[in-house]
Amino acid sequence: MKKVKNTIVKYKLFFILAGLAILLLLPLVITKSVYMRHVCNVLIFATLASSLNIINGYSGQMCLGQAGFFAVGAYTCAILTTNYGWSFWVVWPVAGCLAALMGYLVSLPTLRLQGIYLSFVTLGFSEIIRIIAQTWTPVTGGNMGIKGIPFPIIFGKELFKPHDYYYILLATLLLFLFITSRILRSRIGRAWISIREESNAARSLGVEISRYKSMNFTYGAFWAGMIGAAYAPYVNFVDSSQFSLDTGFDALAMVVIGGQGTLIGPIIGSVVVTVLTESLRFLQYWRFVIYALIIIAMMWVRPQGIAGASNSILAGGKIRRSSRKKAISRNR
Amino acid sequence: MKKITALLLSLVLVLSIFVGCGNQETTSSEDGGQEFKGTIKIGGLAPITGSYAEYGKGFKYAWETAIDEINAAGGANGYKLEIDVQDSEGDAVVSTTLATQFAEDEEIMCILGDFSSTCCLANTDIIERYGIVQFSPTCSSPVFCAESIYNFSINGLTSVEGQFAAKYMVGEYLGGETVVILRADNDWSEATAEPFVEQCAREGIEILADEKYQLDEKDFSSIITKARSLDPDVLIILDQGTAVSAICNACDSVGWDVPRINIGATTSQQVADQLVVKNLLTPASFFFDPENEALENWRVKFREDTGYEPTSHSVQARDTVYLLKQAIEKIGDGEITREAIREGLYCSEMDGFTGKIIFNPEGDITRRAFYICGVGEDSQWYVIEKVEFDPAEF
Amino acid sequence: MEYVVNQIINGICQGAIYALIAIGYSIIVGVVGMVTFTYGEIVMIGAFAAYYTFQLVGTNLVLAILASFAASFIVGGIVYKLCYERFFNSPRHISLLCTIGFSILIKNLAQIIFGPDTKPMINIIENKSYTLEAFGISIVIKQLQIMVLVLVIISSVALTFLFQKTKYGIALRAVSQDKTAAYMVGINVRRTAMVGNCIGCGFGGVAGILLSIYYYSCSPLMGSSFSMKAFSSSVLGGLVDIRMSALGGLCIGIIENMGIMISSATFRDIFAFGFLIIVLIIKPTGFASSGKNRRVKSEKG
Amino acid sequence: MMSKNRADAPVLLEARGVCKYFGGLKAIENVDMTIRKGDVFGIIGPNGAGKTTFFNICTGVFAPTKGEILLHGENIAGLTPEEIARKRMARTFQNIQLFKFMSVLENVQIGCHINTKTRMFDAVFQTKTYKKDEQYIAERSMDILQKIGLEEFAEMKAGNLPYGSQRKVEIARALALDPEILLLDEPAAGMNPNETMELREFILQLNEAGYTIVVIEHDMKFIMNSCNHILVLNFGQKIFEGAPEQVKANHDVQVAYFGKGIIARG
């Protein structure tokens, strides 16, 4: 085991480059655009789940309303590009920032709340966003949604094929991973984790938990908004039913199945869940039954998720006896 | 060690899924020893799970039985038909993914479905790009067929239905002067309410209120109290399914016996069954006529096989297959292509279970007659009056 | 004026329905100490049990109540075994996700077994309404509305009595407040929690019958919207307090109907959630006094 | 020990008439206290005397109902714990509150939080500020671990360490704040006599290194041997404040600790 780990560490750069090369060349291998669409779906959900993981996995707040931020991003993009003719490249960061602003606003009142009360407020927020999208017909198109969202154009090429759009989504995910891993390696990331682990201790060390919690929320919402904005042109139309609580729950399931509090976890989770639900489509209702059974089985067998560490606060882990003994004997 | 176990676990999971993929090919038809010229594959989109599951299952049943019938009778133009029905969940995103899947598969010659206007409209872009027909039994959006030459629908424009209800039902039949509209907040009701309101204005009928409610609304007492305080002559309900009966029952339970007209559910047996007081009128382009023997047999068989009553949606789904068959026959000895099927459907005519179907150049049909139907005490729908009209008069 | 009064009455009746389902919810949350998303499906199971009883033995309300109590009780037991028992010491999100998974499971199994269509439930209880004339205002109340209202009052009083006075109820409360301490004084924590959970579920099942009779129908997907409202009412009442949850349900019902009165029924949920969020911002633990739910509050998500 | 020049040292932390009521319960009633720079200040009292509550008021966990807490003459009563930590007042907890699932090194690194100023922008673009901060954190935390003698456990999960070492990690983490004043809440609780001895030495070392230290402790011997000034609380009230010798001799303190009967007989 250790050997494997050492090899991975030793050739880290090589592995990263090889992985990148595979990802970049993937559209050449997968010729059918149906499969490419599934790959794109994986990327979208991977980023959405990752953005949720920022909130749930790193600062230990329990957000159930990620679909709300996702919707804000998607609708911003849809409205500005379709009705006002803005370029996608301008709208994209704007949508992210608007979602971030929403995240900030939601985080303010929730700072006083803990546990399930906080979860509830995020859940209610998500529903309110959805209902507004559903009822504010002049702006959001109401139940009819917004159709014909223009595809982004790069160097005069319209990116309507999943094969091309893949690169936008891949870039989003990679950018997310790059920026987030840098933040996590700074004092900001450490502050988030310290809040998750033991908020009283964090406060006593001068970590302004309100500020960092709301920064965390804002950051998580920002990425949900970014991927929302990238999602809107990809599906070509948005309507409120795409942002129901179930979308948020799916993202949550992906995060937990993959492993909370790890960067790779939500990505693994979204691969597993998407591949599962897509490939079992022919089973109709039974595929949801299987999906549900897998969620439950996963929680029984590996509550920390596929990639999560068993000895972490997120797994309800206990400190391992063996290593503890080792420490004691070493101390003597 | 644990990590390896986990890795293996996930690997096995993913692998088993791919194995599952491999088994996906399902063949639903048996060769009755007949010689076919070849096989024509059709893609079917229906919400088999989700909130519209009832209709989606009906679609699937109607399509598959119709195709079995056709194949048993020698196929369409000598070709064997095969349908691959996929579950769109009533979710437009899923529907577009599946539509792409069909469109990319060069063996698929035509797409039947989807159920809801939202899904159908969402698919328009894709079918236009790939040049494949999307033939919806029930899409009622007034813009659907105009949006692409590849879009066809046999639902009939809901605008006519609304106008008919305003002029002939509220105006002539009931003689009402004021109405309150209660409707589900969706695109369909939006599209239906507009022509209804316009027609009312022309007929001099006053709209006292136009109340919307959420799609999954259960408790109607508050909007009924609201409507009752305005005291209209007629109550108009624009919705489908159980909400219609729920609204009527809620009216009755507070003892308000205003005449009610429903547009949308047509002569749904489910709605009739669930009414406590049988007080409801509806305009119907289609009627389960017990005297039409073929239709009645079909209905009985449907009920036996699925365990519930068919709605007109399933009958429309059945008719789409026969229209398609007719279009394939029109091609004759020519090559069966997607384009040929579109041309075959263009402006075609047929006598189906749902009456005479004549496509207009846009790919939609216009109704020329409606039945005014009412529920009897035995929970059966009866035709009160058949009204023929000229759509041009609206 | 008459209109306003009638709308308030509507609100109270609607609220009573929310209260009815919220009561079962807060029993479960109180005893198990974890939040559940399966409750709506339990309510649905209860409704279907009653539906099939009516189909098989005819309109016998007592039998139907027994059947749905039993069905929901059993499903509640399964939920307990699958989603709670193992995760008492784990972080909350694990059992939460388990309940979400279980809710997906039941919803889809129900669509397979019962069929996806809506089943009619009519003429079980006579569809009557009373008109009261007072101060020149005529108020219309349905018989069923009165039944629901009475049931809410009786059950919240009875359950409060059960929890405060009986030995078993005290054990339940002890378990709900501190599992370790309850274990130390010799309470069989797992069994008590399980039975408490099952009682809550059984109560949800009975609420399910009333709901389906009240709305004349039951369907496999009926649970989700009610479960959100039960959840809201319960959160408003502080999650574990039965009487406060019932009050929370009433408040949400009234607020919703007031909202509908001044605007449109499409905004129903906005009023409900908006009201709830505002209350939570002002008072982070809902209506209940903050000390009472220290436990629920302090548990880390 | 240092009592001779104590009076000359500047006042660091001062409590004036501090009261804290929980509903009708008077947890702390009118307590005064003066801590001077360079003190090893002890707070003692029987169980339930309000020591930890008083501590929590000083560190901002509770706001006092009445009274003032002055740090360098500036009133800090009612500030949040994180604001007080920024004023270079660090603390440990009675029931150890480590980041159990993080390594010892990471625990200490988080302690460096207030001494760094990396912002989101710096972190993403790895600017000069970020690099300087990270270098500072790395050096500073290893330095502290070395001083405390925990460097060989740097990579170990903090929760895996034995109890005594966990206490040390908590102190190390507090030291990373670079505090002027360090508040230790029952640091010797649960330690064996050997460990307690070590801890005493360690505290005195820290004191010599220039930290002002406040200790809550049950263990009389520990307090008497390490502190130069002691505050005695009982039932939320101050009953005495003075040097260890004076405390030993004080009648009220004896009554509080041993009960009236024993004193009378003795």
C-alpha cells in the first residue's frame, strides 16, 4: 500500500500530465455525441458537487440548497445572453459573481444558525429561488423557461456539439480544482477546516468564524453559479424544474458517495452516480430503486465515501487504536 | 488496505454498470414467420417515470401494441417496425439527451413523442440540426409545429379549444356572462387561457379573475373562497388530471354549485370517477364512443393489460403510429430515409381513432368539431351536443 | 370582511393539516434525534394501506386506521434499522442521506407496486359543510375540516400527556435528550428509540388516511410536498416540541392563506418558506424556548 | 519568587467589578483582579467556584453582565473570542479542544492565523505575501514544536497522541499566536505526577521566555509551586488575592477549602 502511495507521489507530475492528456484527447476517442453528452453531464455534476463540497466538506456547514445557486448562475446566463445579447464570455463571470452575492446574502442570516436550522434555511432559499424562476414570467419565462440560449462562440466557431462544449466544462472543472487547491493550501483553507473540526478552538485562535463561514459560502456559491452559467447554453434552455430540490440532493449524494472533504471525492461521486443512472436507464423505475439501494449501502459500508479517509471527523471516525498505541509507546 | 478495497469496490460497481449497458439491447417483437423487406427503427420518448408516468406508460403501451398489430398484418409497406421507447422522465434535459441519442443513431428513422410541450420544444433544436421528425401525440404548444418543419403534432391547437369553450359553452350553452378562471401555472394553461380570454372579450363575457396555482397544489379551499366571493356565472378550470376533480370536490364541499367547465383533461375517466357531485362539462375533440367497436375493444384491452383506464392521450399515441405507417407506405419503393418520412407525413390525412386527422402545412391539425361532454351520475361521460364549426370564424 | 374571515378559517384548516403531519414528524425527530426525509413517503404508505383496505373490505374506517397504522409502523421500523440505528454516533449528514435514499426507494417501489396513477378516495366520509351565521358573517366549514382540527387538538394534548406523565413517555423523552445518560439509568435506548420512531411513523400513516380522504385521492408522489410542509412546521416549532410543531403548522397554514388572499396561489410556498426564514433569523430555534433544543442545535451537521 | 519587583511591572490584564448572572444564578459576583506583566497568575477555588466562567468572560466566550475587563487599559468586555485573540491573548481549554483529525503541525499552523495576512487573491496567485506567510508559518510552527519537544510527532494526527502530549499541542497551538498573555484552563487535569512536574517546569520556562501566564488549577501544590500571585474564588466571589504564602495563611481560604470544622480543630 505504502509502496503504491510512494510511487504515486514520486511520479506525481507524470500522473497529472498523463491524466490531463487523456482528458484532453477524450473527445477524439468517444465519437458518439450521446456518450460525450454523458461525459459532459459528469463534468457539470462534478463541478456542482465540488462546489457543494466546499461548503459541506470543508467548513462543515450543511447546505442543502446548492440547486439555488446553480439556478442563479444558469438563469443569469440565460437571461443576459438570450434577451440582452451579451456575449457568453462576459456573462460567465457575471453569473458567478451574482451567485456569489446570493451566497453571501444567504450566509449572513445563517451565521447565527447551526445544524439542521441552517440546512433548512438553505433548503428554503433554494425553493424560493425556484418558485421565483417559475412565477416571474416576464424575466425568467415562467414555466416556459428560456429557450434557444445561444452557444458560446470562440474564434468564430459555435460550440454546440458536446465534443466542443466538453472543453469549456473541463476548463471550468480544472480551473476550480487549481484555484481551490491553492486556497486550501493557504491559511484560508486551514481556517475553513478548523471551523469544521472544532469551531470553539478556532475562535480562540483568532479565526473569525463568521467571516470565514460566509467567505466559504460565497466561494462555494460562486462556483455553483459558474457551472450554472456554463450549463445553460449546454442544455440550450432552462426552466425551473431543472433546479428542484432533487438536483441539490443528487449533488449531495455525489459528494457523500465520493467522499466529503476531498477534492477528488465529488468527481468520483459524480462519475459513479451519472454512469449508474444513465446505464441503467432501461430498467426504468428499478434504476432509481438501485440508485437508492446503493446510497444506503454506501452509507453502511463506507460512510466516508469512496475517496474519503476513514479517520476523519466527516466519517464520524474514531481515532484508530493501533496508531494510538504506537504513539504512546513512542512517547515513552 | 481499506483504500484498495474501496477502489476495487468502485471498480466492480462501474464494471457491472457497463455490463448492464451491454444487455441493453432488448427486442420486443417476434417474427411471425413473415418475410419483411427490412426493419425500420423508431425512437420513442415518453415520461415513463416521474409525475407524468401515467401518460408515459399509456404512450408506451399504445405504441407497442399498435406496432405489434401492424407487424402482424404484414408490416408497413413490407417493412417491419421496431420501436425503442426511452424514459424521458418528463424532464426536458433528459429528453434532449435521449433525442440526441436517437438522432445520432442513423438507424432510427423517426422520433415519436415527447409528452409535454416543454420537452418537445426543448428537442426542437436537436431534431432540426439532425433532420429527423419529432412526432408528438400530445404537444399542445401553439408555436411547436411552426418552429421546425420536422415537428408534427396531432393534439390540435389548444387555442381553438379555448375559443370554442368561450363561444359555444360559456356563451351559447350555459349563457353565462361572468367567469372566473382557475388554472395550473404552466405553459400549457398560459397558451390556452390567452385565446379564451380574447374570445370572451369578443363575446362580451366578463372575466372576473384569472387565478393561478402551483402545479402540485392540493388544497384549493382558499382560491375557491376567493373565486366564490366574486360570484361568477361559470367557473373555468384549465388543468389536467386529479387537480380538476379536486377543485370540483372542494367547491361542492362548501356547497357552491356553480357550473364548471374544464379544458384540458377532456373525457378522463379518472376525473369522472373522482367527482363527488357529477357537475362538470368539457369540450372534447375525442370521445370514447361505446358504439365504435374497434375503439371499445382497444379500450378494454388497454384496461386489461395496464390495469387502468386509457386517456385520450394514449389514443392519440396510437394514431401517431398509424399515421407513420401511412407515411411509410407513401414512400412506396423509394428509399426509407428520415427526409422521406417527413415528406410522407407532410399534409397527410387519415381517419384515426381520434377522428379525421388533416395536417396543415405547419404540421399541426385543426379541429372542426367538438363534443360538449358532461359527467353522468354513473361516472360516465356523455355527449351532450356535437358542435361543428369553422375555425375561421374565430 | 366575510371573505377575510373565511380565508382565515381556510388557513386554520389548512394549518391543521400541516399540524397533523408535523406532530408525527416531531415525535420522530424528538426521539431519534435525527432529521428525516422519508416522512412524506410514510404518510403515503399509510394512505395506500387505507386505500387497499377500502378496496378489500369496504368502507370501514376503523379497520383502515388500524391497517395504515400497522403498515406505517412496520415501514418505520425498517427506516429505523436502515437509516438511524447504525448512525447514532456518526455525523448527521450520513443518516440524512440515508433517509433521502430511502425516500427515493419507497417512492419508486410504490410506483412499481401501486402503479403511477392517482387513486380516487371518495365517499368515505360524507361530504358535508356547515354554515355558521354570526355577526352578520356567514362562515363555511367542512365536516372534514372540523374532524382534522379536533384530531390535531386531541392528539397534541394526548401525546403531550403521554410524553410528560407516563413512564414510557418519560423514557422516550430521556432518550431524546441524552442517549448516553438514558442508557446509564437502564433504559433500553435502541428499543425505546425504535418504538418511539415507529409510533411517530404510525401516527404519520393515520394522518395519511385523513389527507387522502380530505383531498379525495392518493398517489405515490403525494408525500413529497407534505413532507416539506411537515418539515417546515416542525422546524418552526423547534423540531422536538409537539405542541409547538402543531402551532407552527397552524401558523404556516394561516400565513399561506393570507398570502394567497393578497396575491396569487402560485406564491404559496414563498410565503411559507419566507415566513419560516424570517422567524429563524429572529429566533434561531423557532418557537420553542432555546434551552429545550440545545441538543439538536449543538449537534454538528 | 518574583513578588519583590512585581509591583513595578506594568498592569496587563485587569478585571473591575465583573459580574455574570445566568438568569437568577450569580455565577460571578463582583470580582476584581490585576495581572501584571511577567506574572504566573493562579486562579484557584473549589469546584463550581466560577473559575472557568471567569476565564470565559476574560476570553470573550461570555460577555459580563456588569463590570470591565481591561487589557492594556482598554476595555475588552463583550468582544468576541476572535477579537480578543487578535489582542494577543491565547487560551487552552479544560476539556482539550484540539483539531483531532489534523496533524500536530497543522494544529500549530492554524495557530499562526492572526500573524499572517494572506487573502483570497494572494492564495490564488501565490503572491509575495502568500509566500512570505507560508514561509513564516512553516518556520514558526516547526520552531514551536521543537521548543515543546513534539517535532517527531509533527505529522501524526493530534487525536492519536497521549493525553499529556495533547495538552502540549494545545499549548503549542496557543503559542503560535505569539501571545502576550496565555490562559491555561486546568492544564494538569488528568496528568500523572511526572507529567505534572514536567508541565510545571515547562510553564516556568515559558514565563522566563517572557510570556505572562494565567493558570486555573485544582492542584494546590502545583499552583503554590509555580505561581507568584493567586486569586481565590468561591461561590463566584473573590475571597482573596495575593502571593502564595499569604494565600496559605489566609483564614477564609482555609475555610473555603477545608471546611470550618477542620480549621477550628487545627
